[in-house]
Amino acid sequence: MTQSVTDPISTDLVSLLRRLKLGKLIDTLPERLALARQQKIPHQDFLMLLFADEVSRRDSLAVTLRAGRARLEPTMQLEHWDPSAQVRIDQGLLNELASLRFIEAHAHVAIVGPVGVGKTFLAHALGHAATRRGYSVFAHRADRIWKLLKHARLDNSYEAELRKLLLVDLLIIDDFALDAMDSIESRDAYELLTERHRTASTIITSNRGPDEWLATFADPTRAQAALDRFTSNAYDLVIEGESYRQRQKQSLTQQRKAGQQKLNSGN
């Protein structure tokens, strides 16, 4: 068996790579050099290989950073959805939403269903898909968005905070219309829904259907104006069935039991 030999990386080269902010290439450079020698890769192709590694690393890091800033749950991604879950959903519509054409069209999405069926999961999963496509995303529960804007009024940062919510490509408002809103919260909801109409996309998850949202606003007139704009340009994704959240809990319990059994068998 022939043992692969890797050339030591000179300190001068290491210094140059770091000055060019390419220090991460140092980790894989010896293996890449060995591969280039074994396969007699031309110099230009070797450089392409190195730079492709760096581009891939930076793209992955950028996606991770965007998802973190967006407050997306790391585990809630479409590839992690359990297809055997006993929920009823329009799969064709979900596939269409996963294409993200609704963001390109500045359309909205209402994800509606009872507690625990996976509304937040799918909203965040679409958010992750959007970050991978390079879109800016922000996800938060409705009550925390209203609280954020209320606090911003106290330190005179309201306009700046509101602008962030208005300019993001995809805004995910979770648990919307769960409780009745006061006059300030109603005004903020009106501002977000009207100003983002046909300029950016919004995903709303709710235990109530859009026809029930009107009653949660303090100002019916503003509510009607905002909701008419949203619903006229929104996809309705309805989820019914067993609790997906409970299913995740059962899966976690099974994993823990399996881990404990493995430990016990090793003793």
C-alpha cells in the first residue's frame, strides 16, 4: 500500500493566505496538494479546486449567519419533516411554496391549523429555504414582535425597528391572532400588513382562520383594510391531524431510550 505524502506548508505561504483572508484553506491544503500530485491536476484546475472549497465554505457560513439573524430554529427544515406524520396537508401547494416563487411574486402565506400540527415547523422550514437562496428573513412570535415595537417606542428606535420588519424579504409572524390586540398592537399589525403588501412576503401561522382575525384587532376599520390586502394575495395552507409536536417528543423519547439501552448493554 502506497502511503500518501503531504508537503509541509511553508510559513510564508501560511502568512500570505492569512493576509488574503484565506486562512481556512490551510486546513485542507495538504490533502489538496497530495490529490493534485497523485492525479496530475493542472495548475489552473488546482486553483479552481482550492477556490471552490473556499466559496463553498463561505456560502455555508453566510447561510448559517442569515439563519441565526433570522431567529430560525435550526432543526426545522424541510428535509427534517417527518412524512409519516398523521397530518393532512396539500402537498402540491407545499411543493409550490418550497419553490419560493411566492417570494419572487411578493405573495403571502397563511399557515392555519390546530395546536401542534407543525405550522411553525413548516414556516421556519420555508424560512431556511429562503436563507439558502440568499433572501433576508426574520421570524418571531406575534406577541414578541408587538413587544419589540412597544419597547422601541420608549427609546426612540421605533422607526428603525419598524423599517427592519418592513424591508426584510420574508417576515414570519408566528401565533398571530392568538390573543386580542390593544390599540397600539393593532396599529403595528396594520402597518406591517399594509406596507408589506406587494413589496415583500409574509408568512403568518395561526390557530385561527383569517376570517377570525378581524375580531382580535382593536380597530375594525384598520383591521379590514390590512386583512383584505393580506388575504387577497396569500396562499392558504391548512394543516389538520394529530399533533406533530407530540410526535417529535415521542421520537426524542425513543432516541433517549435507545441511548440508555446501549449504555446498559455496555456495562
